[in-house]
Amino acid sequence: MSSLGVKFFTYLLFIFLIFFILAFTFFALLGIEPFDKIPARMLTIFCAVIFLIILWRIRLRENWRKRIIGEEREESLREGGIEEARIFRELSKEETGVMGLWQKRSRRIVNNAWWLITVFGILDAVGVFWVLNSTYEYVEDVILPVYSVPLVLQFLLFYTASLEWPRYQDLRSPVFRVQGKLIKEEHLSKKGDIYKYTIFVRGKKFSSYGLGDVTSVVHGLHNGEEVAVEYSPHTRNIWKIYKTPDI
């Protein structure tokens, strides 16, 4: 089984255990047979052990990350910080075009913010009035599915508009480079495939929104590998990421 399959199986097992513990506790508290015959002390110990195992796994992950950050900090002090984030080059013509297109999209939303706020404000007010004057079943079956689309759209528009100034700054900023050990967090969809990553390189965090076209490259990299990242400093958009020998 691949590492992705193992990870997905682990997630399923974890979800099953949580569901089992909650159902186990609920039935025992209600006195439903045969759960009512289980001693409360045994139930408490069982839940505590599972909880401690979860905390132990989280702690191991955090300790590993802190150890890498500590080692790289000592390396920077010893070698003069040659692998820390620094100005590396100017944006290429293609990169300038891509960032300029993104900035124009954000700027277009900002320029039309007054009527977007008016339209969505009216929609939201109508939705609140609709919810307050409807039954719970109607809200759940009709209103929520209908209003989920404009709510998601509002979030996307707001997020894109908030990037207008950082993108404008990156159009006029050089590309930075940072080198260090890769710390990669994989986020799985319900189908079990990876749909986004969060990566850390020498303390710099890069979210899935900044990976863009290099997501497939990140997919082929492994935790702890020495990598170099070329990125724009304000949006943290990654232009290139590749394995490199330790300097």
C-alpha cells in the first residue's frame, strides 16, 4: 500500500475510533444494554488512553518540527545565514505577466466594491429575514443550500480583494530564495486524495494558495529533504521549488 493509502487508512481508523468512543459513552450514560453494565471507571480510562495517544502523536510531530527549526537556526549562526531568505533575482517576464494578471483581478474587485457590498448586503438581509420567518426544516432543506453559493462567493471575492496590495507590492519586488529542510503537511479530501499542502522551509510558511503550478513538484518531495524555494515575499507565492544539496 502506498504512503498515501496508509495515511488515508489511518484517518479512517481515527474517525472510526472517535465515533465509537462517542457512541460508547452516549449509550452507557443512557443506560442502554449491554453498555449500562460497563463500569464508569473503565469507560473513563479507555477514553483517557485514546485521548493521550492522540496528544502523543501531535506532540511527536511538533517536537520533530521544533528540532529541525533549532538545527537550522544553529546552522545559520555557524555559517552566517547563507541559506536564510534573501534577494535572489528579479521576476521573469512570464512571472511578471502572471502576477500582473492576478493583481488586475483583485483590483477589479476593489474598484467595484461599493456595488458588490450593496448587492450582497441586500442578499444577506433577505436571507436573515427568510431564516427568522421559516421553520427549521425549511431552513435546512431549502435556505441553506440556496445561500451556500453566495456565501462562498462572498468569501472568495473578499479573499481575492485582500490580495490586491500584496500583489501590487510583489510586482515591484525581487524574488527571494530560502533553503532548508522541507516540512510538508498534507490535507486529504473525503475521497482520500491530497487536495492541498502547507509547507515550511526554514521557518517560512507557504500555504496551498501560494503553491499554484508547483503543487505537483511538492507532491514528489518528502519531509526532511533539502530544498530551495524561490518566492515573492508579500504573497508568499512560490515560483520554483527544487531539491538542492546542503551548502
